[in-house]
Amino acid sequence: MKIAILLANMGGPDSLEAVEPYLLEIFKDPDIIDIPLPEFVRLPLVRFLAKKRAPESREIYQKLGGKTPLLEITQAQAQALKQLLNEKNDQRFEIFPAMRYWHPFMEEVWQKVTEEGFEKIVVLSMYPFYSTTTSGSVINEARRLMKKYNTPREKVVIIDRFGDHPKFIESMAEQLRQNLPQKGTDGEAHVLFSAHSIPMKRIHSGDPYFDEIKQAMDLMRRKFPQGSVKFHLAFQSKLGPIRWLSPATPEKIEELALQGVKRLFVFPLGFVADNSETIFEIGMLYRDLALEKGIESYVRIEALNTQPLFMEALSQIVLERLTADQVGQKETKQN
């Protein structure tokens, strides 16, 4: 069986010229900015927002070398996952980066795998924790593409979250262990998990994102001896004037500095590939703030990227879901 796996992520500009059209793609998505206006009013508004934000965003990407590293990292993840899956299974797996807001767009990839005759399409959302603003948007796009390209529902498997998978939790714990000081050398280590924020109105409407993050943190705590690591949680990348999940990461850093924390490790919770939010915001912007407020040692922990345990986790997640799908289809036929 030929199986296509789409690694669905946000995407990012591949040049400075692409920044504004990339932002426009984001702001056009009602799962991101749900402005209840007619389309003929909404579209000019989001174009204005993209144009207004573009200069600041271009400055950020200029500091990153003129583009996002996200696509190259996702391509490396695809290659590593393909090798793992194909060496252990009889099926033939092909893995494709598939981005929501820039090339290669999900639709470009969907058209390709449809034309090449893959018997199964797995949409793997690279957002570990479900939110209507992330995996929800991926699912909506997949459903749109299924309808547009007449893709049978039984041909598609959607993996919309994996934040509580034991192997994924272990991969995060291992990433922390590799960066924390040796046991007993510096007392209790302070780790700040910085997750992407979402509007509070989404949470009030039933979005499970915050609950899933808290669950993952609880599972992570069990991986470390009591008293060895102090975990903190904050949220970054707020957009607009409405109320978002708090505390904001800069506010939490200032609070920890006031409490006398001198050494801080910052983990990008929910980011599985480094991008502008991990490299610039966590690695540059928040680092400067921390040092200014009196934190003497600030360590940005890299996203999981192609960490071997994480790749094994994705492989296991895909195979488990395909097995469950196969069993479910057999039971449906029998009934």
C-alpha cells in the first residue's frame, strides 16, 4: 500500500518579499482571526492588518537570515520519519511537508498525492495540543480538500493531536535532560515552558488547548525527581487587544527575576520545529529582557526538530493510528 503522510504545520515566508502575502494568508483564515463581518468588508480589513504588521515582521525575518527555518526543518523531519517507517513496514510511505499559510500549501501537496495515486492519506497535524486555531484549521482545510478533490473519507486518516502520547512526553523530557545541569550541581532548576497563546474566548467556547497543555506538564513532572526541577508556564505571541491566555512570557520572566531566579531554562512547549517564535522571541527578545531584569544565565532550549526520540514518537503515533483505522474499517464492514 502506498501511504502519503502530510506533515501539516503553519509554514512561513521563504523570503522577505513573501512576508506580507504570508501574513495575509494567516489573517484571512477565520480559524485564526474570527471577525464576524461580511467577506467584502473582512478582506480589505485583513489586507490592512497584513500590510501594517509586515514591516515589523520583515525585521524579524531579516535577523533570521531572510526566511523561516521551519520548512527546512520540516523537510528534515519528513526524511527522518520516512526512513523510520519504511525500514520497519511492508507499506511504502512518502512524507510531505504541507503548510497552511505558505508554500508548499496543503492544497498543492493534496493535489500531488491525489494525482500520484496514494491509497491512504494521513494528515498529521504538527501541533501536539489541539486548538481550534491550529489543528482545527488543519482539519477544516483537509475537509475542504476532500470535497474539492473527491477524496473518499475512508482514504483519509487525520491525526489532530498527540500531546499526551507517552513517547512524545519522553522525547520532551529527554530534550530537557540534555540541557539541564547535572543532578545536584546547582540545586533546583527553573524551567519556563513558553507555549503559544490563544484568545480566552476560544477557551470559554470549549477549546481544549489549555487543559491539554496542563496535562502534558503534569506528565512531564513525573519524569523528574521531586525537588530537582521547578516548572513554570507562560504564553507568548499574543496578537491584538483582546484577552489571551496568561501570564505572558515576558511578564513571567520579570516575575521570576523578582523572585531571585538567576538561571532560567526556557522550553518552547508545543513547538516541534524551530521558527521565528522560538528563535527570535524566546532566543533573542526574551533573553535580552531576562538579562536586563537580573537573570544571569538564560538558556533557550531548542524545539524537538529531528530529535531521534521525537521521530520515533511520530512513527509510533502514525502506525498506531493506521492500525486503529484498519480495525475500525473492518468492524464497519462486518456490521
